[in-house]
Amino acid sequence: MKISGIKRLREKLAADEPIYGLWVTLESASISEMAVALGLDWIVIDAEHGHLDWKEILEHIRATVRSDTVVLVRVAELNAGLV
């Protein structure tokens, strides 16, 4: 995820424009690759209710590194080490 993606998302939110994203609960990082290819604004990786381990979460994040798609991770528990 590039900084320009974060700026673009903030601008869209400030302008009350629609934003499009995807909630990820599946293990395969190809889901995130498709989100990037579709030009989605954001993805949320659900580590709270999903069946994802840290290796899979990192694979999802790596799939978006060179894109403007913003990635958020919903952590499994409230723990400062995870945030």
C-alpha cells in the first residue's frame, strides 16, 4: 500500500464520495491480488473472525505493497503488540 492510496482514500471520504472495498476472511492472497487488480480503495483482513494466521496475513499485505489499495487488519484481540 502506497501513501498515495491513503491520501486518495482520505480525500474521497472528505468529499463524501463512494469508496469500494473487500472484507477478507479467506487464506489465499489471490483474493487481495484481485482487489488490487479491480482498483478497490481498501481491504480489511479479518484476523478476529477469520481463520488466518500471521503468515497468511503477511501474504495478503504483500499482495498490495505496490498498489493504492489501503489495507487494514482487524486483529484477533486487544493487544498492544498486535496493533
